[in-house]
Amino acid sequence: AQKVTQAQTEISVVEKEDVTLDCVYETRDTTYYLFWYKQPPSGELVFLIRRNSFDEQNEISGRYSWNFQKSTSSFNFTITASQVVDSAVYFCALTGGGADGLTFGKGTHLIIQP
Amino acid sequence: GAVVSQHPSWVICKSGTSVKIECRSLDFQATTMFWYRQFPKQSLMLMATSNEGSKATYEQGVEKDKFLINHASLTLSTLTVTSAHPEDSSFYICSARDLKGLALYEQYFGPGTRLTVT
């Protein structure tokens, strides 16, 4: 069975601070895919990134960066110089691909205070 | 590209009635569609997986007679909540995957349907 753990239920920081959201996963699949989604109050999921199990390169996209480490089964997400618009619930998710749905973590509610 | 729509975006129904939610892939053929449920302040939980032309596969604990799923075409899947009760009030989100394409891992999410049962 697959499992995704986001231990941080809620994080509150002041604008312009850096913040890291943790994600730890469990899977028996050798090939799998990890995702991060943002869910604003409207509810619609916003895709942020996908990583496959064979690609451990870290990725940076503007103020966002991701650190994938298979040795610790972690896929952490860092926002640099946070902004109020970053406030949302962030979900980490896992799938083996094919006909498998996504297994989501419980989400981290990020609050950026002005 | 890869747009998924849901209709309605929100619905209020009375206890005991049935409500149908549509999920459409607008610009690709969705060989597989997934239905998720999200209760307030909780995570998304996979309810069922449907493949075009075949019966849906339900996750453990999801009543297949209560949540009827039909995936009759490559662009449309419907979820019918039968005899809805207040505890069925939730945010229902569908996603679609094109297994004929190369992106076997991609899931494209719809905007969700908020169901309130009074």
C-alpha cells in the first residue's frame, strides 16, 4: 500500500520568509511519480510539479524549489521569499502510474502573514 | 490543452434524493477517470476508478450501490449519489487520464463539485 505523510498540519510565516513543506512517502513500486498541488480556497487543484522515481534532480521554478531524496523517501517543497498569494493548502501525492489513482497526503495549510 | 470540466460546480439537494455529477474531458480522450472525495479541511480520498466501457472499481469502504459511476464514453464519466444524506455533503473532484498517450502518469483534475445535502 502507498502512503504519503505531511506531518505539518499548518505553517504560519511572515511574508518574505522562506518556508519548507515536508513530504515523506512509502511505496513498494520501483517506478512511481510524486506530485505537489496547491489548493486555494476555491478548491480547484493547481498542479505544481511532477517527479518520477528515476529522476532525483532537484528542481527550481522561480521562487519554488523541490528536493527529492529517495534515500529518505522525501520530496520536500520550499518557497523562497514567500508572498501572501502563496497562502493555500498544499498537497503532496503519489502514484504508480497506469490505472492507479493518486494517494494524497493530509495537506499542509500555509498561511503567509503580511 | 488537457482540460477537464465538472458540472455542476455546486449543488444543494434534499436528503433522500439523488444527484448526478458530470466529468468531461474537453480536448482529449480519457480512457480512465478517477473520482475523489474531500471532506472539509481533509485530504482527497480516491473513491473509484472507471475505465471506458467497463464497470468501475471502488476503493474499500465506498458503497458502489450508493455511488453509481458510469463511464459510457471516452469524454464523459458521471457520478450519481443515490439517496443522498447530509453525511454525503462533500467536495467531489474528478480527474482523467489518457492511457493511450505517452504520459501514463498524468492526471488532469476537474474544478470540483460541492455537494450539500440538507
